[in-house]
Amino acid sequence: MKNSLLAFIPARKGSKGLKYKNFKKINNKPIIEYTVESAIRSKIFNNIVISTDHRETINHYKNYPNVEVHIRPKTLSQDKSLVIDVIKNYLKNKINDYKNIMILQPTSPLRNSKDIKDSYNIFIKNN
């Protein structure tokens, strides 16, 4: 599966500036939902992973089609935790499964599936 593409959505519950910012609602929908829906609609990912320590997100997405929930350890859920370390933690037993990883921040709810596809096509063209 080395030619596959992973969508990685880092969504820890803590935030210094705005508490639970990834789960704040816009039009009665948590902003993370816009990212998940756009990733699914893009149809370019072999796997979509939400990495979180937020219990409600874990429960909401655990049976969601085409979405895997990575329960991030507390050591990687701190203010100074780096996304690269969270990705490495997720990939520790899957390192050969993915050729490319696209990080989709939930705090960009205006990004849509076309934006995702277009940016991936630019990446492939200029690789």
C-alpha cells in the first residue's frame, strides 16, 4: 500500500487561546466536521485519521465510514506537542503503508474537497 495517501487530522481538545477550538460550532456543526466531510468528499485518500484526546470526538467518529480515530496519548496532547511527533506515534507500526501524508487542520473549515484535490494535484505535479 506504499502508493497510498493518508489524510491526517490533528484535533486535540486542549487549546491555550480558545478552549475546545476544534469543536466550536459554525452553523450548528463542529468545525472539525467540515474538514472530515471535505476529506471524504475529495475521494483521494486511502485512509482518513483523526488524532485526538477528545472523548466526544472519539465516540462520534469511531463508527464513521472511512474514518479512523487515533487516540493520542496524553504525552502528545500538551501545548508544546508537535504534530510531527503525533504522526510518528500513529505511524510507528505503519511506516511503510503510506507514500504521502496530507495534514488537514480542523481550524480551516473553509477548505473544501476541491481545494484538497487541487493542492494534491499541485503537489504531485511538482514532486
